[in-house]
Amino acid sequence: MKVIFDPETDTLSIILRDAKISESDEVRDGLIIDYSKEGKIVSIEIIDASEQVAEPQGILYELKTKESSLV
């Protein structure tokens, strides 16, 4: 998975898999989901990200494990 913020276009892209995009669907204003030809989600794009995301230039990555979910 890759997360890219482009300050010039104010776009945040979350790339979930390395696959060719076959179809895109704007599920609501400024939220685009890209699909492979098999119908799997390839990426999620957020337009005007600085208005939608609290900190588009920073990311916190958390990996939950069985032990941490028991705490």
C-alpha cells in the first residue's frame, strides 16, 4: 500500500494494489474509487484533501495484532 499527497493538486491517493485501473467511480463529490477489471479496489483518491483530511501531509500507520487488540 502506498499513500501519496500532492500539494500542487491537493489530492490524496491511497494505492492499495499494483493493478491497471479499468473503471473509476466518484462515489461522492471529491471521493473517487478506482477498480481493476476484476472489480477489486485499486486506489482511493480524495480531491481537495486539505479540506477533507485533518493532516494530509502526515500519516500515522498502526498495525493491529491479536495481542494489541486484547488490551
